[in-house]
Amino acid sequence: MKLTIPSLILFASLLAGSAVAQEGGTLEKVKKSGVFTLGVRESAVPFSYYDDNQKIIGYSAELCGLVVAALKQKLNLPNLVVKEVPTTPLSRLPLISNGTVDLECGSTTNNLARQKQVAFSNTTFVIGTRLLVKKNSGVREFTDLIGKNVVTTQGTTPEQILREMNSKNNMRMNIISAKDHAESFLTLETGRAAGFFIDDALLYGQLAKSPNAKDYEVVGKPQSFEAYALVMRKDDPQFRAFVNETLTPFMTSGKATELYKKWFMSPIPPKGINLNFPLSDQLREAFASPNDRAFQ
């Protein structure tokens, strides 16, 4: 049987994932090795991104920090080594599946298709998918993008939504798939696209890094609502339960709301811009009654 390169990569990932399962799961693996590996995003403001000192910070980064602290205590490993592996929308799930990364701390949507590949924690965030445009562009809704260039980030659920919208409605958009959110914003900033389509919180995050934030606005009716969560390997219920046991009291106690205010309602690095992104009713409900249900 002849296997293509993508098939070989997937096969290798499945084998590696099976090996982890045979080792007894993530907790046993970390206990034996003394090393815990986090998947981090380099430009997913304000979830996980580099500050001016090249240190990973952000909302999701702090949630993963809670897991790390709990892990040190549970395994009695005060000197646990924490490795950070940069991920992208395309690489994050394979790196989880093949055992390279133990827990991904970014802005990953929990949906039914992805649940076939990986496992998710309780919902950590809820977003709507919208457009970032220049204020003078004349674009206010998705119908204004007919025949225009639109950028999104490759490997994301918004990319799928945008391509389906384009095909279904014959909008004749030229869809540009950038490697990460920073490149997507640069494509918009330099005039190569009329709009940047992605999760609304990430759009506000990109503006937080821009010295010209006043020249842009988030527009358009949300095309979907999605639940973010921390990501880990499938078939490891013990570790998944541990992660949720760490997150649940943090959420129900009101501490998660305070963390939200820190990253979405207060000035954040590197420019000290306040995203002014109010807590949604959907996320407030997820904090009150933690669950790992996918929105789709």
C-alpha cells in the first residue's frame, strides 16, 4: 500500500499517541520524566503571546500556569521543568496528538470534528467570528466584501467558515490564508486585504499591539459562536479530569472573572491598550456551570 506524505505524518502521530497511552497517560509520563510541555502561541493576543522580554503571557497562559502549579503539588515535583513549544493553527493538534505537547494554551475552538483528534478542557472562553476593517474602507457587513480580498489565518475554523460562505453565496472573494494572526493583520494593514476575518477577541487583541488602533474597527454580524478550551491528548481521562478539577473551582469562585478583567477590560502589554471587551453572557454562564460542550 502506497502512503502519501500527509498519511505518513498522520500515521506517525497516531503511533506516538498510542505510545503515550501505553505509558499510562500524561501524569505518569510527567512523573517519570520531570518535564511538562506546554504548547504556546506567539501572537494570539491576549490569550498567549510574547511580551517585550520574549516571555509568553496572556489569559490562556495564566490558566495553564494554574495547571502547572497543581501538577507540581500533585506529583510532588517542585522543580518540574516546564518546556514551551510554539504552535500555529496548523501544527497545534498534530503536536498534541503525537505527544510533543502535553497541554496547548492558546485560542483553540472545541468542536465535534476536533474531538475526534484531541480532548478539551471545560470551556475557557466564548467568541463570535467577525471582521476587522479600516474605518475608511466602506466595509460594514460581509456583503460588502463581494469580489474583494479577505484575509484569515490558515488552519482555523473561521477559514473554513469563510470558504463555505464564499462558495455558497458566490461572493467571488479572494481568500488569503496567512500563517498566523500577526501576518493576517499585516496583510490588512498594508492594504492587501479589505477585511480580516477571525474570532472577535483575537481582532481586539491585534489592535492592542497596533499604534494605529484608532484607524480600525470590528464590524459585521457574527458568523458563528465558538467555545475555546485548553487542549490535550485523547484517551487520557485521568489527565483531563485533573485539568478540569484545577479549572472548575477557579471558575466558580469568581477568580476567572477577575482574570478576564485583567486581560480584556484593563490595559495590557505591550502598548498598554485596553481591549474594552465585556464579559459575554455565554462565558459568564460557562464560569458558573463549567462544561466541555462544543458549540458545533
